[in-house]
Amino acid sequence: MTPGTIHGVGLGPGAADLMSVRADRLVRGARHLAFFRKRGRPGQARRLVEGMLRADVVEHAMEYPVTTELATSDPRYVELLRGFYADWAGRLAALARAGADVVVLCEGDPFFYGSFMHLHARLSGAVPVTVVPGVTGMSGAWTASGAPITWGDDVLTVATATLPEAELTRRARDTDALVVMKIGRHLPKLRRAIAAAGREQSAWLVEHAAMPEQRVVPLAEAGESAPYFAILLVHGQGRRP
């Protein structure tokens, strides 16, 4: 039997009309649709394709065994996630070996801080796998801010707020332009790091970029907490004609 293909499909930053034509075609034609979600939640990726699916689609909700309950440095966190990805890689591979194509929904771009990359590492070479790139969340965020993120020779640093505070401070101090993702409960730590780097007055917080609830505020005016879908920006001010 000719095996099916696992398609990791980037959905973009959160608006259906920012999906690529290829992504739209694959989502609408999917017979098997897989997506990640937190237990008890509908899943952001699944929400983005509401109303686009064929009537006979078979949905596979891949529910994380842990999200923020354990520190990422905890050995139990690593063990649980390793087992989760191995289990779902096996399930998807079985579908592909039976001849089924499977579309795996990915927020943003599948190869940019995405869960799909962990499946890709386990599936690649075992069954056919393709990746459809998507507009990244950070691109949606700096577009929402209304200003270019880099000019001329600016160096852009992309970091996650899960880094230690001292490392965040160093990264913020040593770059021209900055993007920080995965903020959520790390906002107080990030705020201290940005202030220590002397960048607080030029920092912006973008929440839910490209989504109906989008909000763009200077970091100094942001509250004490931020949603997971929040991105901090420091725009570069480099060379220009």
C-alpha cells in the first residue's frame, strides 16, 4: 500500500485570511485532522479552522499531558512530553502506513517554536512528511505595532521569556531589535530584565496579534500579567536612506 503523508500545516498568526493558499487547500480537504490542545480546552489551532472542515473529517485532539504545571527543567516534564510525542508520532505513522493523509494544524510556522517539530523529528524518514510554512506570530505582532522591526544593518534577537532573568537582560542589552515570545506568567521577570537593559521606554507588548482581541500597548502601560499569546517588541532604529 502506498503510504499517506503527514502534513504539518502552518496557520499563520491567528487570522484565517493570513493562511497561505496551500494551507487553506489542505485544511479544507483534510480527511484526518490532528491538532494540539491543553486538556479541557478547544485548542487555538482548531479554533482557527472552524467552519473550514469537510463534514466527514476525523479529528485527532492531541492533548498535552502537562503545560505549566511543572518547570521545563523538571525531569518529569521532559519524561511526560517525550512519551506524549512518541505516542502521537506512532499513531500518526500508523494512519499514514494505512494510506491516510493527515493534516496537523500548527499555529504560526511549524518550524518556529512549534510542537510539530517534535513530531517531525520522530516521523521524518519513517513516513512521508511535508511542512507548509506560515506567517509567524512575531511577524503578526510587529505588523500590528505599525512600525518596522528592523532597519538597515539592525540585528534582530528572538528570545523566549522562559530564559533566566540575567540572560534576558543580556540579550535585550546586546541587540538592536528584540522579540520575546512565550510570555504569559513570565511578564514580571521580563519587565525587570527589559528595565535593567535600559530598553523599557522603547518596548511594546502585543497581545493576540492578528486576532479579534488584538491589543498593542507600551510595556510601561501593560498590566501585571499577559496571555500566552503575547509578544514583546523593541524596534530597531538602524541605518536608513
